[in-house]
Amino acid sequence: MLPPIEHRIAAEIGVQPRQVFAAVALLDEGATVPFVARYRKEATGGLDDTQLRTLEERLGYLRELEDRRATVLASIGEQGKLTDALRAEIGGAETKQRLEDLYLPYKPKRRTKAQIAREAGIGPLAEALLADPTLNPESEAAAYLNEKAGFADVKSVLDGARQILIEQFAEDAELLGTLRELLEDQGEVASSVVEGKENEGAKFRDWFDFREPIAKIPSHRALALLRGRNEGVLRLALAVPHDPESGPHPCERRIAARFSVRDQGRAADRWLADTVRWAWNVKISLHLELELMNQLRERAEEEAIRVFARNLKDLLLAAPAGSRNTMGLDPGIRTGVKVAVVDATGKVLDTATVYPFEPRRDVEGTLATLAALARRHTVELIAIGNGTASRETDALAAELIRRNPEARLTKVMVSEAGASVYSASELAAKEFPNLDVSLRGAVSIARRLQDPLAELVKIDPKSIGVGQYQHDVNQSRLAKGLDAVVEDCVNAVGVDVNTASAPLLARISGLNGTLAANIVDYRDANGPFASRDALKAVPRLGPKTFEQAAGFLRIPAGDNPLDASAVHPEAYPVVERILARVHKSVRELMGNGGFLKTLEAGQFTDERFGLPTVRDILAELEKPGRDPRPEFRTATFREGVETLKDLVPGMMLEGVVTNVTNFGAFVDVGVHQDGLVHVSALADRFVQDPHSVVKAGQVVKVKVLEVDLQRQRIALTMRMGDEAARQPRTEHGNERRGPGGKPQDARRNAPRNAPRERQPAANNALAAAFARARQK
């Protein structure tokens, strides 16, 4: 029998069982991952949020496995077929797949050909031929004729016997496990184009004749292949490389070996060999191919979701510009540039629409309007959406700054991904009932610059667009994974309960949409909260919710300075003991890093609060309410570089990472088309994971390697020593060049186990950068 679930999880994540038992108990009591990670370190031995998320996921899987195990045992028991040996095997099944393999022979199923043959009494014939191949199949079958049951001749009787053996082979758990391992180890995913789809599916041409080991195929490639199949362009198959001249297929040999089928010239040997071949080709191979292709899809989806989650985390935790009056510009050409000015808290102060571009070209009127708005509302920052006409609008802002130096304005390009989704949402309509949809987008752009986290939580994470094949993955799993990221990010930063929106509050540990709305309504009716304790008066916010949420809710100008920190109210007595020992007030102590470093945490522990909590308290007192996000910094796009045609190989630029995938990073350099820094060009060392080098929102310096105007593609590098392409790319391709610019053989750097004639050189400027990306 398997050890308890907690012991299995502990072994998987490399911690002690007692830590898992404590975490499971807390989660079962309704505690959230952020709360347990931050405020229950003594109980869990310091498990962090990543470990707790993994624990939570595995706990769900293993509990489902145990429930299924109980169902399987009950089903087989009701059939009267549950032996002690089978019970032990089922009890030792470590995965759902192994459990289902064992259950397969006993699983209620529709009436099969094998079952019909058994009911006609042909079972003993099948057993006899398998046990004694010296028997003559035709002679033996003559004794089992049963016209009423549909077995009127020898051929139909032998077909029935074959169906019985095929089902027996296909339901053998040990055999299935062996064949599955063989396919996982040696199987190759082969793709080919559906006849007549060559032109329609041109974007999948790299996969028209492709093979790669299923064990090696990366997530983005698997999802590209599956998308091609779903769109009816590609055929996919799973095969084990095999030379027919070398003898039977490897999988057929495994089946034959399992049931002692050998070709020794005996009467039934040929019939049994044909049965083995039928079992593999007609039954088992189809079953395992479907299963393993589904597993490939699931693995690819998990990796894609992980990449999306990582990018989302980087974007949510991007540096905030802070509480400064900001002007948001939502660029547009014919429809005009939408303008919104918000104050330091994000409140809308003014709006306008200006028309500096075609057809009106009212540049002077636009500059006058923007200058007046900037002076009237003491604007410090200009946030420019990075969509259509963004560079033209950026140039306009630059002219505004040049003409009004006394205003000391700073312009920043801001990602507007998902802004249109927010603008048309019910939440935006409720927040700005009298504001045009287009102007709401300008407000969102301005607020994103002030505090990306506070604004982006209003948008469905799937709409933010930093994923990899995000529409191809399981949407419920994607939503669950992204929601966990948002929850962790919001709680890591904390929120000001007196200014936070309901969507932001709803992401706080222990709260939900209803409680968040209740907090906002109470705040609107009674004024700002003076203390955390005052939150207890909010309708439906009970003791358990207060325990979960209070530490993440900040009151910067409240009655108690500790309410502005991450110190949980339950731990205030610890701070009081510290104050009593050092004879200082809390205001004297907070921020006094030099003095706090002289204190020994062990002097202030008790039965409830151990060293981890006291150390956290001292660290928080040293930098109360500290924000884990980095310092705000902006990218400066190069003047005169506004379109792809302005790019020249060798040009050095500054840009912002917009998306990180397993094959590299996309960077916005201000030309309306992101360039790709292939993973091989991210650093002067081998990079296995691009996330270890760059993250979404990071400002980076890049060099242009190559520009493909026809395909609207840019190849970039972060290795400044790489030599840019000297020849323009032709319609049919270009000479492959290595990192030093020297021509090289494409096959030399082809990924292992991929078809060499189809894989570009790893360091080729454009071919390598985009052959793996396929699409952004």
C-alpha cells in the first residue's frame, strides 16, 4: 500500500511530512496560500507560495486519485472479482493512468465482439490455441460452430476467438505499461500536410513533413502542430521508427513476448502472429496514440500556462510610476487621440479628444490643448498607449515637452494590451457611466503607468496578452493558474484599503467580490478607515475573513502606524513587547534600521510567535510597507526610428520586453512591431530558460541583426558582439550566418532529434529567431 498523501507530497517537493500535514490542515480550514506563506511560517516550516501552490495542486490530484481508487475497488468488488492480489495492485497504483490500466478488464463497457464470442462459448478455443500452438486452428474451430449465435462457419469462429485474444492483450495492464514506456522513449510525432491544404495552410509549411521524438518536442512546437491538426491542415501520428525488413514491429514483439507467441512452425503460430499484429494495429496502437498525444497536449498546455503565468507576474509586479498627476494618451489617427488626465489617486480630472493626424492635421491646436491641460492639472507624466499611431503620438508628446520645458514633463510608452476589453466592460461602465468608451481607455493607460497592478487586476488576465498559444490551452486551467498569480502578486504588494478599487480588494486573501464591494460601500458611506480594527464593522466581514485579509490591507495615515505595515494585527503584542524592552514609541522605532539591526529576534519569541515571525516583524519595522516591486524606469526610443523601414542592421536600440517565451523574448523598440531576441542571442552564455535573463516589462538594450520587411519581422540580439546581416533577406531566403557573421552550415546547430533539413541554425539572425516562434 502507498504511504499517506502527505508523505507522498513531502517527498515530491523535498520537505518534511510535518510541514505538509500543517499546510494541508490550514488549507482545509479555509486559509489562503498567501496567508499561510506569510503568516504561518512556524506551522509550515517556512513553505513559500510556490511550494504551497504545488502542494495545493498535488493535494487535489492525489485526493481525486484516492476517490477514484475507492470507486474502482467497489466496482470490481460488486462483480465478485476482487482478489487479494488485485486489491494490492490497485492499492499500490501511484497514478490515475496505472489505476485505469488495472481497471480496464473490469470496467463496464458496451457489448463488444469479444463478449459476443464468449457468450457463444468460443472462449475455451481462444485459450486453447494460445496455450498450445500445436493445435490446428481450423480443426479445433469446427467444434465451436453456433449458427444461432452468428458463428455458422469456421472462419467466423476463428474471428471470434481472435477478438477474444485481442481484447485480452489490449487489457493487460503490464503490457500496456511496457508499450507506453516504449512509445514515450522511442516514439516520434510525425506530421504531414492534408492533401489540397498546401496553400490554405501555408503558415504551417514548416510542419508539412516533420518528425520529432515525443519526449523531446517543446511546448510551443507541440501546440503549433496541434493547432495545425485542429485547423484541418496537418495530419499527426505517433510512430516508432521501424525497418520492416528487420522483422516485426517492436511493439508487436513486446506483445508476442508477453504472451509467449513464437514462430516455430507450429499449426497455430501463423494465426497467433496475425492476432498479435491485429491487436497492435487495430486496437492497442490507436488507444496508446490517443492517450500519449493527449498527454503531450496536456504537458504543452501546462508549460504554456506556466510561461503565461510567469510573464503575467512580471507585468503585474512592474515598477509603478507612483502617485503623480498623469495624462493618458490613447493614440488614434482618423478618430483622434483620446486624452485623460488623472490625479495622484487615479481620479479623472479632465478629458479631451485631439486630432493631430489625418485628415485634420490640427497639430498646433493639439499642442495648445495638451499644454493647457498639463498646466491646469500640474501634470508630471504622459502615458502613451503603444497601439496604432503610438510613435506619431510619442513624437507629438516630445514636441509638447520641448515647447514647455518649465512643465518638466516625462513621457512613457505604456502597453495597452487589454485596455479595449476593460473600456467596454461592465466594470468600466459602472466606474465611468458618463464617459465615452474610447476615453475610458485613455484613463486606463494613465493609471497603468501610475500603478500597473492596481489597473491590470480589472482585466481578465487572459486578455492581457502575454501568453504563448493561450487560446489553444484548457481555458479553465489557464484561468485558475492566472488567478493564482494575480492573487499572489496583489498580496505580495498589499493594498491601501482607503483608495483600492473593488476589483483590487477582491484579490486580497480571504476576500471576494461581494466583500470587496461591501468595503467600498462602507468606505463611501462612512469615510476612510482609521484603523484595521474598523474593518470589522463591514457587513459580512467576520473574524475568519479578518484574520486572512488584515495583514495585506494597509492604512497609511491611520491611528496606528503598524496598520500601514505588513505586520499582522494578531502579532501587535510582539511589537508591544519590543517597544517595552527598548523604551521607544512605535513611530521612533519604525524605519530606524540601524537600531533594529541590533535587536536579537530570539528575545521576543513566545509559544505562538517563533523566530520566523519575529524576524519578519523586525524586517517590516525597518522598512514599513515596503513595496517589493523594482524602481520605476522608462525606455527611451530612438528618435527617427518609427517604422520597420527605419531599422538598419547593426543599429543599437533601447526597448521594453513585451513577452517572454521558451524560444526567446519579444521586445518593443518603438516601430509598431516587436522584434524577437532568440534564446541563443539573449546572453554570452548558454541560456536554458529565457526567464532567467529577461522578464516582461524590463528595459533592455538590443542590437538589430536583420529586418524582413516582407514578413514584418525583426531579429534582435542582446549580445552586442554579434555581427548584423550584411545582405538583405531575399524572398526565398538568405545565407545563414553564425554569431560572428560567418556563413555556417544550418544542420550543425539544428536541435537534436529534429529533422535537420528543416531546422535553421540556432544563431542565424532571422531564420533561427522566427522558425521556432511561428507566431507571436
